[in-house]
Amino acid sequence: MINAKTKLYGLIGKPVEHSLSPAIHNALFKKYNINAVYLAFEVNDLDSAVKGVRALGISGLNVTMPHKEQILEFLDGLSEEAKAIGSVNTIVNREGKLIGYNTDGIGALKALKRFTEVENKNILVLGAGGAGKAIAYTLSRLAKVVVLNRTERKAKELEKFGVKGEKLSKESLEHYLSWADIVINATSLGMNEDKSPIPKKLLRENLVVFDIVYFPLETKLLREAREVGCLTIDGLWMLIYQGAESFKLWTGVKPDVEFMRKVALEALKSERQSI
Ligand code: ATR
């Protein structure tokens, strides 16, 4: 029941209308009897939006494209990860102080750990955008990581985390795929399209293939990896685990990820029907 004590959480970004986060977090608030609601806000003017958050005492936010980096200058404090990565996807309002976190890296790590060992493995990350950066940073602390990116400069910039960064090419892809135990697609390739960043002939059975794209749920990469016999992990797990980390930061409750997955799948199905 919404009343005078209801806390407000939300998502800021542009666009936000297809986000699954409101469905997931509102279902969690209900499940755990937390008097709170979560709404999606399409934000153009970030400065004014953050002033609004402060003025209204909004309890917490997720931040998505295109604001994940620009938001840093408006916050009062940052977690170690958010500072290192230079990107924030979660804000907690602690008695008026807005503290920024990044749960993308830990979300990817937990999704991976659900299915496979990560420690000391050889991990190939494709993409050095917001998500690729966070994933490379977090995984670099416990595994060997190589990042390949279409724009070489962005891959090289990640070498400050102790990973190897190179340009994504046919040759580099073939070379590092034969080295890797786990490959992660952190590019947007395959989103809403039947394209894969990896030619099927380069996939082999003992490779773990994780795609952070979740629309479609089974991307071309995951379909071909499944056909080859790889262990596959879809992007909805990444969304769920990063969301679970945000929820924990806001409420202190460690949410049931199976329940979150069920809610997210339902929301994804109705989303598919509406667009
Ligand atoms: P996100 O926050 O989801 O990571 P992003 O920061 O815009 O989004 O990053 C998108 C990533 O997908 C980048 O690594 C991008 O490569 P560039 O840095 O060269 O732009 C990558 N990407 C997008 N389209 C791609 C394509 N067609 N081929 C290869 N990489 C692509």
C-alpha cells in the first residue's frame, strides 16, 4: 500500500521505457514487505534531475545510458569500483548524501560464478564500453583478462587495471579465443539483431560463452555456442545479479535471484508483445 511513508526509488536514463528494472524491483519490494516503489524517469537535464532527487529525498536510483559517466560530478561520494571505472549505475541516498556505486562488474562476476569457476581462468572480454570496462575491472582482480575492442584506444585505456587491451580484429579474436576459458560479449552487437561478434567456426565445446545482451534472450552468439556444445549464460543473468546488488545496497536485503529471473522473464515476454 502506498502511503505517506512510502520510499521512492527509480531509474534515470534515456530511453527507459523498455527497462525491466521497475517490474523486478517493485516485485521485490512487495515480496519482502518493503514500503517502497520504483519508477522509471526519462531524464535529459541531469543537473536538474539530481537537484530534484535531493529536494524530494528520493531514496535511491539506478542510472543508465547515457548518464552513467556524467553523473559522477553531481555525487557526494563514490565506491572504490565506481571511482576506478568512472561510471555509476546505482546511487544510494544516505541521509542526504548521494553515494555512487557500480554493480555491473560484480553482477557479471556473480552471474558467471553461478555457472562456472572464475578464479585464475583466462577470460576474453569483447567490448570496452561502459559494461566492458566494469566487467574487466572486477574480473581482473581474480582472473587473467584480455579485452578486445573495435576502437583500440578504449581497450588500451583499460591496461591501467592490469588487463591486456587490443584492437578487435579477425586475427586477435582467433588468437585469444584459443587462449580463453571464458568469453564475454560486452558489446552491443546482437541486440535486436541476428548478428554475432564471433564466427561460429571459432567456437569450441569447452568454452564458456556469456553474452550480456538479453534482447533477444538467446542471441545469435548464444544459439551458435549452444549448438557447438558450449556452456552458455544469457544477459538476463547479468541484469538480475547487478539489480540484486543494487537492491542489497538500498535495503540490506539479499534478494532471491530465482524469483527475480521469473519476474524478468514475464516482463520480457510482455515487453516483446508490446514492441
Ligand atoms: P555499454 O554501456 O552497453 O557498454 P557502450 O558504452 O556504448 O555501451 O559500449 C558499446 C560497446 O559495443 C563498445 O565497446 C563498442 O565498441 P567501440 O568502443 O569501438 O564503439 C561496441 N560495439 C558496438 N557496436 C559494435 C560493432 N558493430 N562491432 C564491434 N563492437 C561494437
